[in-house]
Amino acid sequence: MSEKIQLILISGFMGAGKTTFLQNILDNYNDYKVGVLVNEFGAISIDGKVLSRDGIELIEINNGSIFCACLKADFVKTMIGLSKQPINYLFIENSGLGDPSNFLKLLAEIDEYTERKYDFKGAICVVDSELFLDYNEIFTPVQNQIASSDFVLVNKIDLVDQEQVGKIHQTIERINPEAYIYDTQFGQLPFEVLSSHLKASDYIGETSNHDWNRPANYLFSSPLKVEKEPLSEFLSIIKPRILRLKGFVKAPQGFWHVDMVGDHYQINPSDSSVDDAANLVIIGKDNQDFSDLISKNWEKIFNEKPSLIPN
């Protein structure tokens, strides 16, 4: 197999709905051999478990951004390895904190080492309608994800009014007037719209991802089987300090799949494919230590000290 691998990059800040969107869009590629590279900012895989399905070559790079020098070697090695696989398409879902401004530069660097070449089809950015305007003012990766993208999916429009949607469009157009914008909810996008409007630009910038500016984040685990109500109480207490939390906690039967971004969180029973590792990735709003907040409130509610490992 010598034809090029069609490559699509998916960006979007934490909790915007990248994984849900990717789940939806992959249904259109059942007739192809597909690879998915998932980049998790935390030390363990969460989205990989959600995306895992038969017929997909799934690779994960964890504990940082693939656009940061700290993971560049892993990313390059993985991309070279994937070029040897019998896949037609490769989707890259980068970390919510990932700044892909240097993505085309990285592709150019690995080009001579790949067995089969990558044909970059474009970058898609998924936007959280509720939080985008606030996060865009604070986090450089949010701005650069828009600048680096060719297609912007404005997600969760059911949670805001049309005035806010209009402001989101104005902000996106100011950052990247060339990007195609599509409004949706639940990560839904008609395949014909994507195939008609996704066209790769030649944008190249400098990534803002560095070791020194990464926020404090922890790998949380507990052996306890907990009920939903006290777990919800715990999340309500810590959420003002948290940028993103996701993962699995043991339930009386099976596991809870926990997902929190901004003021919103969900606690849902997980399916049987989750293994015995009950872990949460918890990312703070800045680089200040917030481990006491997590440990003391978990211990207060559940009378047990959890394991909390800094990443």
C-alpha cells in the first residue's frame, strides 16, 4: 500500500466535545481502515476508552501536549510508526490544552522519515458555546486553535442564546476570517458539509505549549465504591478550582463515568468495557497546587484518603 494517508486534525479546548464529535464522524468511515491518535494532557487515557471500537488502530500519547517539546519525540516516533500501518485515514485528537500552531512544521520535519506520506486535509476546531468567549480571553491555546483551524464547529448552541452565538462568530471571524463556521449541538455534523468545506490552509505559527506554563494537574484514584449523591457533593465543592475533570470512579455496581468542565458535570454509569482502573484526571485553572482541596474534601465526605499523584 503506497497511497498517501489522509490526515485530519481535531482541536478544541477542554470539554468542547471533541471526542463526541469524533465518535459521530467516524461512523462515516466504516468502509476505510482508520487510525486514531489521541493526545491526553493527563497521565492516563480517558478518551481512548470512549473511542475504542473494532476496526480502528488507536494510539495514545499522554501526559502533555504533542505540540510541546516535552512530547515532540513521542509524537514524531508515533507518526513514523503509523505511516507503516495499512490505514487510509488518520484522525488526531489533540489535548484540550494543545496549541497546534506548529503542526505543519512538525509534519514537514517527519516527511522524509515516513514510509507513506501524509496528505493533510485540514484542521477542525470544536468550540464550547458556553465557555468559549471567557476562555478565549484567558488561554492562548484557545485563540491559536481557532487561528490554526480550517473548519470551526460551534458546539452546544442549545445551551446559549442567539446573541451569544453571534458574538462567538464575530470572535472566530476576527481571529481567523478564512475558517468555515458551522453551528451544532451534541457534536453533530453532516458528513457532506464537512467533506465540502474542509480545506487545508498553510497556517504556521509558534506553539504556546511549554513545560513552564502547564497547569497543575493530578491523577486521582480511590478503591471505594461510592454512591452518586455524595460524589456529586464532592464535585460541587471542588469545581470552582477545576478547569477539567474526567475519568472513572467505582460505583456500587460497575463504574461511574465522570466528566466536568466549567460549572457543569455529568455522572453516568459506564459500560462494561471499562477495566478495573478507577482513575480521574483533574486539571486546575492555573499552576498553583490544589491537592489539599481534593484530598481533604474527599476524606471529609467518604472518610478515606485518596491517592493523588501530581503529573
